[in-house]
Amino acid sequence: MPKIKTNRAAAKRFKKTGSGKIVRAKAFKSHILTKKSPKRKRALRRDTLVNAVSSKGLARMLPYL
């Protein structure tokens, strides 16, 4: 069997935790920040876990992560 290629776009956007869960950054933090409250912008800085449905597909994209 040949090696599976890693999806490079996904590899740049996701990391795996020690327990094997996949971590992602939150969206809506790139522009039009003036109308967003400081509390909301602080919350958007934090990482969050990918839900179970999406992580199954991501595990296929990132076989060696």
C-alpha cells in the first residue's frame, strides 16, 4: 500500500492535542473588528475543539498528525 498524502491546507489549520482531539482557531477574527466588542474579540483568540462529526473527516485528511 502506498503512503497516504496529508492534506496540506488542513495541516496548516488544525493541531492534535495529547489526547488525540483536533483543535482549531475560531473564525471571524480577520477583519471588520471595529464593530465587535472587546469581550467578543478576546473570546475569538482562544482555540476550540473540532466537533465529533467533523473530526472523523479531518482524521482522514491528516493521517500522520
